[in-house]
Amino acid sequence: MAIVRYITPILLVTLLGCAGQPAQLREQAPIHHQLSPPTFNDALFDKTPEVISPAQLFALSDAQQQAFLRVFNGHLSHLPANERISRYLSDLTHGFNYKEETYTASEALALQAGNCMALAIVTKSLADLVDVEIKFQQVTNAPVYDRINDTVMESDHVRARLYRPVPSEESRDVLYERQWVVVDYFPARDTRSRGIISEAKFLALYYRNRAAEFMLAEQPDLAFAYAQAALRYEANDGDALNIIGLLHRRAGDTQTAQRIYDYVLKLEPNNLNVLHNALALARSGNNQAAMTAYERRIQALPDPNPYTWIVLAERAFAQNRFETALTMYEKAAYYAPYLHEVYWGQASVYAAQGDTVRAKRVLAEGLEQARLSATKQSYKAGWYSYRD
């Protein structure tokens, strides 16, 4: 799931994409058994949206099943069953169009498109069809971040493992080394596992993904329904609760939104998504004490997403807090020295302070970094705009 961040106000949600999100493993505090989950304001949302069932999610059409079985029982029949599925998908996905959409299995095959979760869903559908054991794995690759207009994205990644059938003379209770193959869009050598997840967790991720996608598509009723579905599979999923908090805030119920944020932060004190959203809520209410507290907590935590700091820098710059803006841009530069926004932002601060010499100097540094990227023209435009 990408972490999607709206800039004004900052809203953060989590999506499953196909790039890696640095492992920020959050431990649930043991007090969660003593806490009462917040009550949602259901009256804000339409109760009629239909949520897809797990059976519908993994269902394939008869034609799709037959197309797979012809190959599975045909020219790939000499391979172990798990490798047949892997080979079939490998050949199939050569024509796939990677798209940040969490399609169902039948949709992904029909459209020849989808994200990493859609590929994992297809993989499970085929594995179930021929009784091959499958497990889902969350992994960490090199982080990939992006920003489109007022949305910032950070991607998380999930993939499937297909296990070789147990030999008939062996029992599943006997310890021996199981062999598996990995089905992945973009396998990488530097991939690190964040652990095998249960099917229930996978379903929670799916429903949370769809909730985030519906929220981005301005469909709050569906977003709320899917976020609630995620909670049925993982009751205290901070990211699903975060989405529900955002939906309440956008619907005007800031009190319920705050209660949701407070609840999640008791379970996960370092949840940066929720901290940012709570900060945005405090700003909207001009709650200076809360703003200061949230800002301190955020700045004390490591966040490798450079756009987190760029967003904070832009806000500080708009408020004429120039030193704070520079500090935030420096943090962004530490994590992503290749981003032109880092240097343009610093130059804008120096120019506002009347220091065109330093503005030119920082743009020259950015121009040097740009030689390694495709954004050189952006730096040139900035450089010439500061010439005397």
C-alpha cells in the first residue's frame, strides 16, 4: 500500500504498491486490550455500498480457468506444480501493464494490468485452482517516493510464495526443507522480508488498499465501507483506522476524527501517518499547544520519505518561518539529494531573505545533482531566474 499524502491539509493513507517502503515495524502496545475502540459516526456515510467478498475477489471466469489449466496440464506438465504457476504467470505478465490499481483476479487477467497486490491475488486464484500451497510476504526494497500535484506517495510491497507439493512419502508434520518459488513483479537482490503474513492480514491489506483508492477517487461511502471491512480482518489496523479518521474529518466531524487518532496513537505512538494527520487537524483548529506537541514528535522520528519534510518546509515557508523551512529542506536533502524540489525550495527561502548569492549556490548544487537525473531543465530554469 503507497503512503499517500495530501498537502493541504496533509492527509496520509497507506496503499500497497510494488516498490518498497522502509520497514518501520510498529509494535502494538499491550494496553490495547484495555482500550475501547472509538465509535464511528456511521450517519455520515451511505450504508448501501456493496463490498466485494473474498470469494468474488479470487474468482476467475470459466474461460480464464480453462486457459490456465490447458497450459498447466499441457506443455508445463513436466514441472512441479508450483513452478508451473510461476512460469505461467511469468509468461503472462510480460504483457502486463503495471498500474496502481488493486484489481480482482478476474479483472487483472482481463485487463492485463494491476499492481503487486493484484498479481498476488491472481497467483492465489491459480494456486487454489490446482491445490498449491501459497503464502504472502511483505518485503522491503529500495524506497521509491513520488509526488503528483498535491499527493505524495510511498510504496509498500507484497508478493506471493508458491510451495512445492509435499512428496507423498513425507508428512507435513515432518521437518524438512520446503522449496518455493516467488511470484513478484520486480524481484530485487536487496529485498528483505518483513515476514510472512496470514491470509486474514492479506485481506485486511486488500480492503484497506481499496478504501484508500476510493478515498482518493472522492468516493467516501465506498472508502468507509472498505475500511470497515479491513477492520473485520485486523481489528486494530492503524492504517485502516487512519483512513476512517480522515473520512470523518473530511465529512466535518473533527471530534470523531480526533478520537480515532488518539486511539491509534495509544496503540502505535510512532505512527507517522496519524501524527501528521493529527497535526493537520490541530492546525485547522488553531490549537497551538497540540500543534507544538505533534511537531516535536514528528521531528524526533526518522522518516525517510523526503516529501514529508518538503511538505513541512513548504508550509513553514508560507508562514515566513524561514529557518524552520531550511531545516526541513535539509532533512529532505539528506534522504533524497536527487530531488530538485529540495534545492529549489532552499533557493526560494534564501531569495525571500534577500540572499541571492546563497540562492544561486544552492541551485548550482542542485544542478550538479540533476546531471544524474532527468530533471536538469528544471534546475536550469531555476538558475536563470536568479541571475542578476
